[in-house]
Amino acid sequence: MTGERASEDASSSSDDARERSRALARDGAREGGAEAWMTRAGVMVLVLCGTPAVGKTALARAMEATRPDGVDVVARVSFDDVEREGRADGDDAAFDPAAWRRARAKAKANVANAVRNGVTSGQRVVVIVDDNMYYNGMRTEMFRLARDHGAACVVMHVRANAETARARNAQRGRSEVVDARAFDRMVDAFEAPILTEPGCSTNMPAFEVDTSVSFPDARDCWDAAVSRWGAAPLLPESEHERERIRELARAETAKSALHALDGRARAAVSRAVDFARRSASDVTLVAESFNRLRRDLLRDARAIDRSTDDAFEQLAILERRFIDALVM
């Protein structure tokens, strides 16, 4: 009995410590009371990102239902929901690149509308972007959308170990499960954000939550998000200067994306060549063929018009086709 009582006391003490920690985080997020809120943008775009089946949507829904103090409206935009709505007769057997691009364009328009409505309402609004957002460029696009509307942007990276994510994916319903090849491709393609501490002076702060063992409390997620919610990034007054900044940012993002793509493509070719070697294939011919595919991938990626609204969707489709060609 003594051991049980000690265990209960320890558990209670742990719970008390957790609640004190949460209270301190909430106090930090609201430090300065009304004055702190006056320095924050009226709208925050909270961009979720992560590989499949780590619990992004579950957390987004929990946060949507747990509106924090100081926030008037929480709006969630699910890219998966928009994509499923666009499938004819519920058909989820084949990937349709054109339909996928249309669905993502619609989802991004929904985000823009929610941000615009929040800004014009004069209320304190959070728009949760519920998607994988596995390319850094995709998240940067959301940041620019927020910035151009006078909103702040924060990234929440939801992660879990691969074994846990695969097990969760296998338990999903038929319309939600991600096939094994696509799962592996998205894990390999994911570009993790750079994490920041609360109060860090960066335009796109980010934090991480781990769901490998259990799902964090939505209030803890809100505390981390609000503590990183700052003022809207400033933009030059002239449209000419704003466009110049956008073009410079697009060029830098494209350069970084191509570098990351080349690294992933080289690693994929190396794995495919190793598999060919084990299969007693002509390794030299296989390597030449796969490297030709890699060069074609990079050529086509460089040809994408980076000023288009779906440049990273086009890049994702190219990378998908490349990986599929390697394993056929």
C-alpha cells in the first residue's frame, strides 16, 4: 500500500508540475496582458506540417475546439478535405495530378479568404492550415500569403517515429490511408522547419510537438503557438518594391528547393542502384539510366515558372513521377 500511495503521490506531483508549467507558458504567451496583444498581428496563420499519419488533423481539430483566451475565432482549412470533395464519386484509386493541383489551389484560396475575413473583421483570429506542407517552399508560400494580408505566421511541426506513423496509417479508413510507396516518398521528401524559441525575431517562427507516445494537450500547443505570435512582417509601401522583394524571395526559395531536390534524387538513385546490384542487374546501365532520369527531373524542375501559384505542386508531381520511375 505504501508503494501504491507513493506512486499516486508522484503521479499527482507530476500532474501538478505539468499544470504549473502550462500556467507559466500561458502567462508567458500573454505576458503584458492587453499590451502584449496590441503588439501582435490581428490574425495568425498557424501552418501545420509533418509526414503522413503523425496526428496533424487530430491536433488541428482539438485546437479548433479549444480556443485560447484572447482569441475570438479559430478557422481550420483542411487540404485533405478539399481534395476528397473534388474526387468524382469518391474515387480514390488513382492519383490525378490535375485534380490534385485544382484541389490545392482551392484550399489555398480558402486560406486566403479566411485570413482576409479575419483581418477585415477586426477580431483576433487564428487560421489553422491543416496539411502535410512537406516542402519548405509550401510553408513559405503560406508565410507570404499571411504577410501580404498583414497577418503573422507560425509553423507547428507535428512529428512521430516512423513505426508509430506507419501503424496509424494502416488503421485509417480506406479513403484516408496513404499507400506505402506514397508514404515513403513523402517521408523522404519532407523538409523539416528550423525551430525557434518564443520571442525569437524571425518572420516564420516554428515549434515542434511529438506524438510518438501520446498526443499533447491542445492547450500546450496553443501556448507554444501564441508565445511565438508576433507582429505582421512589414512590407514596403510601393507595389514595385514589394514585387521586387517577392521575386528575390521566390528566387532564393527556388534555389534552395532545387538543391534539396537534387540531394533527395541522388539518394534515391543510390538506393535504386544498390537494389539493382543485389538483383544481379547490369549496374552500369542501371546507374546511367537512373542518373539520366535525375538530370531530366532537375531540368524540368528548373523550367517551372516560380511566379505561378502552384510551383511547388508542380515540383511535387515531378518528384513523384521520378520516384515511381525508379521503382517500376
